Amino acid sequence: MPELPEVETVRRGLQPAMEGSKILKAEARRKDLRFPFQKDFVSRLEGQTVTAIGRRAKYLMADLTSGDVLLMHLGMSGSFRVLEGSSGKTPGQFHHARSEDRAHDHVVFHMSSGAAVIFNDPRRFGYMKIIARHALDNEPLLKGLGPEPLGNEFDAAMLAASCFNKKTSLKAALLDQRVVAGLGNIYVCEALYRARLSPRRLAATLATKTGQRKGVAGAEPTDHAKRLVGAIHAVLNQAIKAGGSSLRDHRQTSGELGYFQHSFQVYDREGEKCQTADCGGIVRRFTQNGRSTFWCPKCQK
DNA sequence: CCGCGGGCCTGAGAGC
DNA sequence: TGCTCTCAGGCCCGCG
């Protein structure tokens, strides 16, 4: 499911229930998700206060008073829901995509705020791992992640620099978390459409080589790179504002749907008319590196 | 080192 | 109704 806007939506939903609150009890209801739980998973959580809920790329990170960080990934189908203790809402008002199905509630945190925070993940591609904060820099799961697409360091120059020696397509480069961390299949398709760039274009065409400087080849961003960065910013910000996109599994922690899927211009719109004024093209789909790409062949060059 | 394809899981939807 | 097949928002790993 979740790309950066969905994970950010979840982060904002977890904050009021978890920040400043103590984990009174933690339940891991099976021995593994994508990976086995650490043996001391529960004991390192219980009794700890959560000081902050952060996000890095598609990872959620809960800072604990012990100096540990709880790293959480939603995989393809993971979601959280928050049950407020005494707010009057009944559990029936909160649900995942398959509301009758509690079989995939794999992790539960009982917070001193009175909230229960429940992680549900039918496909179990998600996972949780506790890492000492001082060891975060060496964590293999985080090592090699590229810049945050909404952070200050991500700009056209940086994108061009990391693409200019790539041999792959623009689509594949943007999905590569080492190039920019947080985009997935939907938002890559949407950003390329908004930037009017072909997913088939070589990633290296975002840069003009500027010769050698101290033996290191330089790269100047093209106008295409600038346009693309603008499109990435715009689509992510709009999607966050909409609470993410709900296709199958994504829900806000309140159980509400995100609604950015109504603003898709190409994703899952094969056969529809291109929305660009006067284009007249038809949205097409093809498979690229094993994933569906949606695009308008007429206006994306 | 890089890029690609397979595999991990379950469930929904299409077609027969 | 029920079977089979394809596909799904991610990412690790092994191969060439």
C-alpha cells in the first residue's frame, strides 16, 4: 500500500495516541511478520514512554525513553488503527479494509493515554524492529536511503547528480529508494505525468555532463529535472493533504479513507482520456521492471 | 558496483 | 457457486 503520503498520514494519526504516552502493554500475536520479531521485542517496549513519532522515507520511527527506536514498516498491506479508550466510539466504528476480519491484527500497543494502537497486515510484508538510537546510522534497513523528497537537500541538482550515470529508465530510478526515498509506483507515475516526462526516458537525461572537476564528473540539472522535482513536491503535498490514497488497504488511523485516489490523473486509469487540455491522448499501461506503469504516450516525452 | 527478476504473503476481481 | 488465474501501494536477495 503505502507510499510516503500514506505513511505520513499514519504518523500524524499515531501522534496524539502515542506521543508522551507510555506503552503499558505490548502484544505480538505471532512470532513473525516479514521477519521474526526480536526475542526481547515486548520487553524492550513495555514501560517505555514514546517521546516522538517520526518518519524516514516509508518507515515510522517511535522514539522511546530507553534510548531505543521502534522502526515500523507497513509493507504493502499494513495499517494502524487507534481505538480511543473512553471517547465513546465503539470498535465497530473503526475498521480496516476488510472490516470483519480481525485475524490480521498482529501487534497491539496499549497506551497510558487509554488508546489501543493496533497494527493489521494481511500480507505480512510489513515489519517492526527495535534499534538502539546510537546504532541507527549502521542499520542496514536505513543505510543507503536517499534524500527525503520533501526535504531541503532534495532538489534538481541533487536528482541530476544521482541520475546522470544511471543506465536505467526514469521510472526505475525514481522507484529506487537510494535516489529518492519515499516514492512508490503510484506517485512516480503521477509525478512523471505532471512533469510531462516519459517513464521510458533514460534517467541520465536529467543531467548535462559538465566535464571533470578534481577527477569527479559533474552534472548540471536540465529543465526536465527541475520540472520533475516540482511535480514530485506538488503531488506529494497534495496527497498528504488528502490523507493519502485508499485503493485497498490504506486507512487513516481513525478508519477513514484517504481520498487522493480521486485525484489520480493516470494511475489505474488505463483507457481513459488524458486530462491535459487539448492533448487528446489515451492513458496507457505497460509493465516496466515488473510493475505497471500508467502514462500518456502523447504528452509525456 | 549495478540492474533485473524472483519471491515473500493474502485477498479481490475477472473469466470460465 | 466455485474454481483458476492475474494482479496489487514494497523491498530483500541472489544472479549475471
